[in-house]
Amino acid sequence: MPLFAVSLLSECHLAGAPLPTPMREVAIHVVQARDEVEACARGAEIGSGRKHAYRNMDGENVSWVFQRVVECQTLYDRDLADGMEVSSWLYEGERLCLNDGWSVQSPEPS
């Protein structure tokens, strides 16, 4: 069965609500599946299982909530190796092209 890189988007919530400036994570998982449809379904299962919650230093409830599968790419090389690229995104400026409005803050100049 072929391998796929499945990109999963999660969002941080504070006390059950999204943060005013959203904190999001894109995690890339490698899955084995018959086709892209099955790979996306497996990715959604993995994403749903990654939910976790904890209390921060101020005693507030913090939770990471799975949002959706962002992308699913076939990995054509069956021999994965150290340092091999499995997924990438193109973006302009501070905005990633994930079709969800997610942006990356530029680091402060040193």
C-alpha cells in the first residue's frame, strides 16, 4: 500500500474558546492507505485522537482541538530516509497558503 503525508490542523482554545490571536499547529503524519480518500480519513482519525487539555500557569483550561485535514500528498519514494522532504507549503510574506487564513508572525529583529 502507498504512503501518504497527511497534514493536520489543530487550534488552541482557552476556557473552551479560540484565542483572540489564534495559535494553530500543522502536524504532518505519514500513513499507509489504499488511496487518498482512505489516507484523509485515517488522518482525521489521528487528528481527533490528538486532542488534549491541561491547565496553564494561571489555572486556565487550555485545549488543543483538531480542526481538519489540510492536505494529503502521496509519498512516491517507498524508502524514506533521514532528512527527506515529505511535505511543503509555498507562501507569500507572512501568510501561508492553507486556505484558512492562518498566518505566521515574523520573528522580531535581533
